[in-house]
Amino acid sequence: MDPRTVGPVLLGTPVGLASGLDEPICGLLREQTPRAVSERAFEQDQRAFAQFIKPDMGEAESAGLNGKDLGSKIASEPQEGNVEYKLMLVDPTEERLQHLTTQLQWRVLEGQGEAIYAIGVEDDGTCTGITDEQLLSSLATLEKMAKAAGCEMSLIRRQQALKGWCAEVLVRQLASHGNFIDMRIAIVGNVDSGKSTIVGVLTSGKLDNGRGLARSSVFRHRHELESGRTSSITQHIMGINASGQIVNYNNVHQMTNNEIVRESSKVVTFIDLAGHERYIKTTVYGMTGCVPDYTMVVVGANMGVQRMTREHLGVALALKCPTFFVVTKVDMCPEHVLKETLDELAKIIKAPGIRKIPLVIKNEKDVITCAKSMGHDARISPIFLVSSVTGQQLDLMRMFCNLLPAQKTQGADLDAPAELHIDDTFHVAGVGTVVAGTLLKGQISLKSNLMLGPDTTGKFYPIQIKSIMNKTMSVTSCRAGHSVTLAVKKVKRNQIRKGMIVCEESLNAKSCMRFTAEVMVLHHPTTIGPNYQPVVHSLTVRQACRVASLDRDCIRTGDRALVTFEFMFRPEYLILGARLIFREGRTKGIGRVTNIHYPDGTTASLDPEPVTPAATPKPPQLVSRANSSSLEGGEQRVE
């Protein structure tokens, strides 16, 4: 299959099509039976349907569009979202066509730039099916609707139903200036597991030589090149156009980020984080401050699941960030060692507190099943077995990245006052001070009345912005869910720090020194009581806090409690309900903000769930509890 080609899928795929859901873990490496293909039907209709299939689709993939025996019923059509069922779209009137086009625009808007259409399916989910002629006419009508709405459609799959054929069609908005789907994936894992290498291979399209060629284009500092280890947070993009092609690979020369974004309808941003223990605070900050949609946990096949892998996985679970796994270096790993690594990984995935279904990806059908699950309840944890040297399963990873919906942009409130959380600052010669961050709510334009704060005294002051850049492309406005940079007028860089926000004046933002959170202790060797001082991470806020009070005398590993924290150095801006992580070296606990106590004596509250210590189950021990001998031997225990 051409590595540039990736294919989306209908989100309402019947449960019966989910391969491997009920298989025991010991069968993860078992070969799966390839799906049946109706070759006779495909040969008869190949010419008729060729116009709706992506022109660069390989033979194997285009044959996979035709299957047999679609389930008689799938989930009912959702009232909201980007999935639409249509029995047929045969010769509609002009008025009806205009109504259908408006409906398509609304579905695309719900999906932040893409929608899925199921043809031959009733609104209640019954897969009735239609004839070949009716399907061809319906696809032609849908293509006309897509062009009128400024989108592009492509036929993804065609399967036999009760009385004919059903088809799955992707409709994606064409690339436009500054208007694209922005999806962020955080890359975590133990040191030397191949995180930077796989990012370099996915973004460049060139395989690694086994001696660090791919990662050399990812590293930011000279000492990283010399040691081969990432120590900072770097972001690299992979663009996908409306027809599902990887834009990065479409040119003979290396494209700049500006050129990639201009031609892309969807931009996947890989956030490469450090794996070494000494950089744990940088990694935790990247996972909280960069607000990723998904977390990719990278495991070296020859190394197994190490302690820092568990640490990073624990942070991702604490942040409720959907997670998938990539096992690298499978080309150099003996089969029995690979099996041990997979068994250990599967044991962690099925452990209490996670309780998900591990599925080793074998084919496109598995990718489809996992992508559907990751976009909704995330019950399945996909495991990719890849090699950056041989290119094994890299095409399936590209397909998976294209199928995943952007989580942070779904349901984002565009009408709310704008709120951008600063995660980095720069000084650009000839431009001045530049702040970078993620816009969580609202929209920002060059004419917006904005405030910056809180400063060291907790105050906000008005600012003006000179320009806005989105993925290095100059734009006049940006919306919630996008990571952007703002050039600020008449503000020095030393006046801005990470953790501050840029917001609209109508937000009436206030800072605080004290807040209450509902926390759960993951691991602590002794007890936690008043005056305990951990480092608290919440979004881009990172500061040492003091435990001012608890709702009991002390708390230990596995306990839940309401804890009041007090910032040690300066006031910060917090959000009610935001998740937080507190650590002292390693991660000690997780929680969420339930009350914010402002200096003027007012309190903003979020009614917490009732805390019943006697009925509280023991949390998953993701951060390994190892004694000195187990640390020396490298063995870790997960309870």
C-alpha cells in the first residue's frame, strides 16, 4: 500500500466487525483470518465506482472496500456529531439538494472539518442496502453536495447488506487559510525506546538507518545530538489533505511547516517529550501544558516495560488522555522476548484502574475498530508493532492518525470569552516578544481586547497583539483547540512566564493563592499531612504548593481526600474542574480543582463527588513500588 494513502471509516461500524475484542491475551500474536472479499462484485463494478475512490489507492486497499455480510443493524443515527445516515440520495429536487447541502455543512462543522456518511442505512441503524444503480446515483449526489459545501468526498468501503449495498463515505473540508483540524499527540516512554526516531520517520517519510538518522531532524539542541536523548519539548507536524494523502511526502524537497499547513485539511502535531528520569518535570509539563488529544506510549521491544514507562502511563491516565501503545525495534528483537514484552504490556492494560482491552494491530480492520473506540469510549488499547528501519506497520500508523478525531476541538465553546494558556515565550529579532500556547475557549483576532496575567501581584493588564501565527502560518484569527503564537506589543519577555494566560476582558479573570482539590494518593512511602510541599501541575501552571489543610488528620497511599493547597511564591489562574498532578520527584497523586479561594474573600465552587473513605477502592499502582533490590535488578511490580 502506498504510504501516502490512509483511509477513514464509518464510526457506526457494527460491534460484530470488531476483530479480536474477545480474544484472550495469549492469542495476541496469533495470525487472524483475512477478511473475505467479493471479487466478482468488485470486478463488475470496478469501473463504475472508480471515480469515487481515491486515485492513489493501492490495489490491496481498494479491494478491501468491498466486503460481505454487513451486520443487519448498527447504532442509531446520533442527533449530534459528524455521522449521518442516508438510505439513498437519488435525483433530489433543487430545494431538497439545497437542504441536504446545508445539513452536510452542519455535520462537517460538528466534526470540526470532517463528516462520515453512511449510504443505504436507515436512521434507526438498519442496514437495508440499495442497488448498484441507486448507490452510484447517491454517490454522485453526495459529491455534488460536497463540492457545493467546499469539501471533498471519497468512498471508503462498500459492503453487502440485507437488500443490496451499503457504502461508507468520508467528507472532509478542503484546505483553507488557517482553517484546519488540529490534533496533538504526546509521545512518551522510557529513554532509548525510539520516540524521536519514530517521530522523524512519520514526519519525513524516510526510514531510519539504525544509527540515528531519523532522530537527527527532530532534536533541538547539540547535546541531544551527541547523547541521542531528548531533554526538551519539541513539536513536529504531519499534514493530511482532504483526500487522505500525507502532505509531507508529496514533494521532492523537504517542505517547510508553512507549506505543509497551507495544503493540509488536518494537521497532526507530534509532541516529542523526554524519557529520562532527570527530565520528568519537563515531560509532565508537556503532557499537562500542551493539552494533547492522545498519548502515544512507546515501548522498546527488547527493553520491555520500564519504570519510567509506568510513570508516564500513570500521568496520561491521571489526565484522562486516551492512550495507545507502539512497540518499536521489532526487527532486532527475538520472538520470545517480543512475546514477553507484549504479555507484560497486556497485563498492565488489563490491570484494575485501567481495565481496557489490548489489541495487537494486524490489519486495516483492526485499525478501523481501534480508531472508532478511541474516538468514543476508548475501551480498546491498540498496540502497534513497528520498525523504523524496515517500515513495518508504519502505513497502519499513518492510517490510524488520519482516522482519529481531534478530542480537544470537539465541543469547544467558540462563543465563550477567549482564554489562551501560555506554555512558552520567545524573543524574535525584528518582531519582539512572542507567546505560544493553546486556545481552550473562544476566538482571538487582531482586533480583540485582550488581557495578560496574572503577574507576580496577581493582576491582569491590557495588551495589544501585532500578529497571530498558527503552525508558522500568519493568520488574522484563531479559534478554540488551536495552538498558536501571538506577537505582543510593548511587553518585555521577562514580564511573561509560563502559566500566565491571555484572555478577553469580558472573562473577568482572577488569580488565587489558595484552592481546594479532591485528590487521590497514588504512592507515598509515609503519610501526607499539613505543610507537605509537593509541586502541582495543572494545565500550564507549575509551582510548589503547601498543604494548608485536609478533611482528616493525614492521608496515605490509596486514600482520597479534600485538600486545600496554597501556592508558595505567586498567585496563579486556575480553572474549576481542571485536573492536576502533584509530585515530589516521582508522581505522588492526582486530583481535580473543586474550590478556588480568591483574595477578596469569595470562593468559586464545583460540587465534588461525595468522598467515602471506607468504600474507596485501592487505586492502580502505576508508579512501581519497588524495594532497593528490585530497583537494582530492573524488575517492577504493578498491582
